[in-house]
Amino acid sequence: MNSTLYTPPAQSIRAVIEHFAASQPAQVFVRFPETGEQLTYAQLLEEVRLYVGYFAALDVKRGDTVSFMMGNGKTTLLLFLASLYAGCVSSPLNPAAGPDQIEYVLDHSDTPIVFTSEAFSEQVKAAAGQLERSVEIILCDVDKGPVWPAGTVPAQTPTLTVEAGDDGLLMYTSGTTGRPKGVILTHKNLLAGGMNTAVAHELSAADRALCVLPLCHINAQCVTVMAPLASGGSLVMPHSFSVSSFWGWVTDHGVSWFSVVPTIISYLMHHEGPLSGDALKDALKDVRFGRSASAALPPALHAGFEEKFGIPIVETMGLTETSAQILSNPMPPKTNKYGSPGIAFGTEIKVIDDQGREQPAGEEGELMVKGDCVMRCYYKNPEASAEALESDGWLHTGDLARLDEDGFVFITGRLKELIIKGGENIAPREIDDVLYSHPKVIEAGAVGVDDEHYGQEVVACVVTREAASVSADELIDFCRDKLGKIKTPKQIFFFDDLPKGPSGKVQRLKLVDQLKARQSI
């Protein structure tokens, strides 16, 4: 398939919106399934200009930070894109964050204004009330827009130029260790992230994405918003993921691809809808591919999904610090390797040892990445920026990896998540993959806990299918058969849900905290 991509020169999101509003004004950019509304590219430009006029009336200027905390919807998308169009820095807040982290992010980001829905208004007000400076809080309906202060009249849209190197997005990492770091991404970074996705997946203006991940996460921002924007395509944006509505959204709105996380793939696998077998595959025959990111996709889950739904899943990898995607498996029918997030698209990569020497194929080391998508810096944190970014532009990912002879990357773990048992390095992902291959397991997360004999011991936390009858001993025996004694969890703990970030990635350190709270360890 030949892509008909608009490849923007070193410009801004503002320039891209204006380009498509002029060149294909009637083309649909987004549909909102709960309300039935849609916006063409011409309407998108009109709406973001109106928002920018309100920003100006509220004295929100170019370079200011604009924050929002709410679920997905028309308002959320317009706030995100209008902030970029206005030359402001968009800084979404994660509703799943605790009060201390929300307060820290509000303070650290220097934001003068926060847009929030009624559902999260008390959280925002409580956090803002702890600050020494004032923050304006504006209530919003996710579908109908902000409730602008009485008497506010939108000013004329300011005439300004937004450059490629201007800051566009301030995203805070999950903060599983210490305070979260604020990642600064420029317009050039954001467009590169979108283009890396568009090129890897051969997107064109005819493609339509389904966005079920929250707009407070880089995957939604740079994959299912920026990639369609960069390629002149479109998207469908429901309020949030729903296992019972997912395939209806796909078929009703002509979705050709979707980006999800392994947790969602697992829930779709274990949900029985009205169709099955060949009838289900026939209903989904126009879907080109699904895309998995944000966490490792267990090979058994990967193969099972493709068999059940007849849709190829393309495993990928990205970071907040790289405007999302850095690696992807090639599009079918090209080689696609289970267990690998693929090869480099739009980036350079290498694997290094602890002395900084590049490793040959097959040898493990830290994955490094370089490209236009790599962040400018960590906000107000020069020490962390210097630690992560080399002077020549290479970024330390913190991921352990090896390359095969074909250039495919295999992630073996996180430097900070390795379980070290009696001197043996154990990657939690290897244990997760085995547990995911059990037919009754929906979610799994292995962690290391303190042990007086081995230093650390392996335990695992799982979520099972509804009404599934499976014992801890059965799962331990299952792991022992596939992993051997050393890597097999000593204990299995059952959860209703595992703690996850907004992308669906299991947060292992929070798992350890929850186990301690249970007094299980």
C-alpha cells in the first residue's frame, strides 16, 4: 500500500491544522460516538480558533501552560489541540494520580489555568488550594465545552507564529520512584512522533483510528491523535474504553485500525459478544490492523487474539520521552516477530553495555534511541536531563534489550525492575508471559520482594476470569513446568484489578506496596 502522507517541513501543529483545513476542509477529522457529533478539518480549525479567543480573553498567553483533567470527549480534544494551536504548552493531569502528585504537578508545571469536569473538580480544587499561587479552575462538560466565566467574550484569535522548536507538551512520568519528571516535547517532537507512527503503519487519509486510551497519556496524544493529523486521516474518540462497546465502535464508524495496550487485548479476548467464529471475523474484515504498545505483549495473548478475531496485531514500543513510538513491527505481510516490539522507524537505536560500548546482536544491554521525536529536556530538572540525554542526542531508555540479526529488538526488562534472586537476574516479563498463557489468567504482574535468604524472592499477582476456579498451587505448578524452580513465583496473590498507569501498564512498585498493605509480604 502506498501512503499519501503530508510530510510537514519543520513546522508546528498549528501549521498542520491550517494545511488540512485548506486542502481538505470537508474531510472528517473526528467522530464522537456517544453524541453522534463529528468535526471536519474546517470545523476543527474554527473550533480551536474559538478556544484560543477565549484563552486570550482569560489572559492565557503564548508560552503559558494549560492543564486539563477529565475523560476523553470533544472538549478534551479541543483543549489539547487549541493549546498547541495557541502556542501554549498543554499539560494534561492524570485523574488516577494521588492528591500529592496532582498538587506537585500543578505546582511544578507553573500552570495558571486548569479545565476539569465535575467528576474531578474536587480533586483539582483541593490540590490547587495547597499552592502559594492562585490557579483558575474552569468547569467543563466533556461533550459540550467549558463553562466560561460570566461575561467572558472571546477575543479575536491572536496573530502569532508557532515554530517547530517551541515547547508544546509537558507530560509527567508516572512517578513510580520519587517525584514524577516533567517531559518537555516540542512541536517538532510531536509531529515526528505522529509521523513515525504514520510511516510505520502505512497510514493514509483513508484510515480511521479508534482512540480508547486517555488523552492524559502519550499513546493517545501522539499515536491516535497526531498520526491521523499528520496523515490527513481521522479518528473516533469515545469517552473511555468499554469491552462491550469496542467492536460496535469499530464496525459502526468504519475504523481501520486501533491502538490499545495488552490489558485491553486480554479483556477483549475473554469477552464473549454476540458474534463468534467466522461471523465475527467477517464483521471485522475491513480492520487493517490493531496496534499494541505501552507494555510488553505476551506471545500467547498475541497469537490467541489474531486467531480469534482475524486481525493482525502489530506490537510496538514508545516512551513519553520519545513522543511515543520508536519501534514497530513491519506491516503484514512483512516479517512480524512475536515477543518483539519490532525495528526502528524514524529513529536510530543501539544497545550498549555499562561502559557505553555498543553491543553486537544477541548481547544484552541498555536500549538507546536518537531522533527528531526525542524530548528537549525534563522541565526544571537539568540533572535528570543530563543523566538521560547524551550530548550527541542519544537518550537512555532504561530498558534492557538485545538485538537479533535482523535488527528486531527484544526487551528483556527494566534496569530498575530486575528481580535479583541469589545473584540471578530475573526479568519479571518472562514470568508475566507464562502466566498470561494460562487460559484462566487475564492480568499478571511478577515482582521481587525482600527475602533474608536470597536477597529477593519472586511473587506474582494475577487477575483471573470471572468465575474461574484456579488455585495458587495450580498456577505455581504451571510456572514451574515452563520456567524451572528458580524463576517460579514462591507465592501467587489474587487481585480484582492490578494497579496500572493511564496506558494500562502494570505498576510493579505499587503492587509491592499493595502487598505490604495486605501484610502478605
